[in-house]
Amino acid sequence: MSKGWYETGSYHASISDVGWGMFVNFLDYKLKAKNGQLVEIGRFFPSSKSCSCCSHIVEELTLDNREWDCPSCKTHHDRDGNAAFNIRKEGIRMLENNGGGNPVIAESRQRKTNKPQGGKAVVVETRSLDRLGAGGVGSSQ
């Protein structure tokens, strides 16, 4: 008997994508309620590899390197703290430029899901988890 799609990696990726999308929707909703704005940084922005002091980008930085020294200005960095600072700095830069250049201010992700009145999101794509019970995992069909 062959494995079902829910037993493969694509199932886990779909669940992860739905979870992230719901988190971003929630964050966007809360920010708008407080007159805030969600800014999405590009996926490949080198936040961990960029020195927050001099902006030098280290090309070779493996995931197991949790701390590193900038070869240009000799500043010692904690990888996660440095990335957080760089992401904040990039978000502020994008807001000051009003989304100019390659960065784009994030739009609400509610346009990408069908959200019934009951509050349960349904992702519209093939092989996705249908939370309303139309053949997805956990349904009685």
C-alpha cells in the first residue's frame, strides 16, 4: 500500500504554511487595531550575515555558527540578536522610504484565504488541509 499525501513531507509543509499565514493574519489584525502597520522583510534578506555596525555581509556563515566576528569592523555578534537588529533596521528603512526600491510593504494575507463566518480558515490550493471536514485528515469521509 502506498503512503497517502498526509504521510509525506508535503502534508507537514502545508500545515506549517497555514500556521504561519494565520499568525501573520493575526499580527496584521492586531497592528491595525492599534494603528500599526505590518512590514514584511524579503525572504532572502541577509539579516544573520550582515554586520549591524558596518553593513558588511559575510558570505560563508553556516547555521551552526551562533556567534561571529565581522572581518571588516571586528565587532562580535550573536547571530540571533544581530539578525533581530538588522530586521528592525530594514523595516524602519522600508517605512521611511514608503516601500520604495525592492522592499514592499506587506498587504493583508486575508485576501489569500477564504474565511467563512465561523472563523475557520480554508486554504485554497490542491492537496491542502480542509479544516471544514470535506475529505481532509480527521474527517469521517
